[in-house]
Amino acid sequence: MKASNGKVDNSDLQLFRGEKLLVMISLLGFVLAIGVALYIGIFGNVVLPEGNLDRAFSFDAAIALFLLSIAAILPISGLSSRKRAAARWFFIPAILYAYAIETIQHFRGINPRFSKAGSNTVDSIAGALFGLDSLLIIIVVVLLAISFYRKRQMNERPLVVLGIRYAFLSIMFAFASGLWMIVLQSRYTGESGNLIVLHGLSFHALQALPLLGWLSERTRIEKKHTRRLIHFGSLAWTISILLISIQTVLGHSIFEWTILPIVSGIMLLTWLASVVTAIFNLFWPKTVILDQSSHSD
């Protein structure tokens, strides 16, 4: 059914379909990150008084990967063509501004978020707009997430959507930690807790869990078995994020050899095992299908 007058077009549910602009903006971020990395290799990462180009590099790469993930899943969100266009044209200026403020301010020696050196009006306004930009991105992503929890979505690309649903649970942890950093005006909490680790790893669910669904839908194993695999791997990832959150809230590093980080690491390995299993199933299912068909005969 073709989209007209704002109706949803379900005729082609390919990832990335119709989102070339978002992909191009994403690639721009990767190019920026590479450029920053080259500069760091030649001149170092410190720009006085408080610029840190390592952070500009990691931010540009991370936000580019985030936008690439949004471009992938937007076509299967079930949104009307009009709403998809609205989301697309929100993300383009929002992400471009994020690239600009993060990169330019660090090159100027100014912390774009928690600056103590940038005291002029322009820096203050730029920082305030950066915070507003972040809040608006959170709101739009939450609205996008809601569309994936509609019941009919599971009838379109059910395995990928199942992974996406789990991914958005982790994204909520990412948003919570981001807001916490804004309130604290710092990424650190307690003795050695680092909110940026929780923030970044939670966002990576948007690649890790849909990937599991995408691999699973390409196998020839029975759907009920692939759904179990996605639940198993995605629950393991979600539990890992929850344990990292608890460890961070307690003010401790997740790199300590204590119970919460160890169990969290085991859960991440469990997710990885589910991905490896899905990949293995891509090459091994034929005999299973043949055996089943022979019994049915």
C-alpha cells in the first residue's frame, strides 16, 4: 500500500530505505571523527584551557553511529510518510548542531557542556542551546520508540522489531544518565563512578540488539526458536545495563573486580554468544529443515 495523505506505506520495509540524507549526515560525523583523530596524532589532544579533542572524536563517532542506526530503523517504524519526514528534518539540524558545538568548542579550548573557562555570552548561549538540543533529541527518540511498541509492528518485521524494542529499553538508561550528567554538570559521580560509560554502552544497544534480530530473520530455523534466541540475548544485554547502572549509582567504577561488574560482563558475553549462535545458524540450518520435511512426509 503506497503512502498518500499521511498514510503508512508498508509496501517495502527495507532498512535505510528513503533515508539517504540521514546516512549522509551520519557519514559526515565519521569524517569529522577521522579528521579529529588525525589532528590528535599530529598535535595532541589537549587544547588549553579545557579542550579535550579525545572527547570531540568519541562524540562525533558516537553520534554518527546513533544517527546511522536511526536511519536504519526509521523505515520500519510504522510512522506515516509525513511523520517520518518530520523526524528526518528534526534530526538533520539537531545532529549538525551537535557536531559543530562539540568539535568547535573543544578546538577553541572550551568544554561545550560543563565549561568553567567560557564566560562570554556566546559560549553561554551555545552551551544552553546544546542542552536544549539534547533534550529535544530525547523527546523525539522517545516518540519514535513508542511507534515500535504498537502491536501491529510485530506483523511486519517481527524479529528485527523485537530487538529494537529491547534496544529502546537500554536507550532509556542512556537518556537518564545523560540528564544526570547535565544536573551534576559532570560525568563523574561518587568515588569513581563514570556516567559516560553507562551512557555510551546503553546507546550501543541500538546497534547490538537489532543486529541480533536482523541475523535471526535470515536463518531458516523455526521462528519460535529465533524469538527465544533474541529474548535470551537481549535480556542478557538489558540485565548488564541494569547492573552497570546500579554500580554507577553507587559511585563505583564498572572496571572493578567486584560482583556487579563481573556479572555484567558475563551478561555481555551471553549476548555475544547469542549473536555467534545466530551467525552459526545462517550456515547450518539446511539439514534441520530437511530432517523436518522428511518426517512430515
